[in-house]
Amino acid sequence: MAAKKQRILVPDHDYVPKHEIMSKNEAEEVLERYHCNPTELPLILVDDPAIVGLGVKPGDMIRITRASSTAGQSTYYRYVVEV
């Protein structure tokens, strides 16, 4: 009998940093701080495996928090778009 494959969800993997949907207010603050429009941020596709299950929709902004050996923690932002 063949062993059953264990399915690992990408967002739960140890090497995938924390992804979270930002509130409208948080997103506006970030855009104001960096003097940019949402489409000037790096883009992330709505069907990206790292954000599956978050309930994202096009137009949302995502905060990505990564561990950093020099800064301790670093934050990145992405704008969600459709394929």
C-alpha cells in the first residue's frame, strides 16, 4: 500500500514569512509615509500560494513580516492584483 502524501499548506510552512491583510487606515498611512500610489508598490497576485486562505481580494494591501539577521525584523508591502 502506498504511503499517503502529507499536504503542506504554503502559508503554514516555516520558510514563508507572515502575511496579513492591512486595514484601509493602515494602508493609507503606508502610502502617505512613502509618498506613493498602491500600484507603485510591488505587486502580488490574488492567487499567490502564500496568501491563499487570507480572503484577499484585488485592491487589498498585504504586510509581510520577515525575520532579518541584521534588523531583527523587516516589513514589506505588496498590492494585490488579479492575474
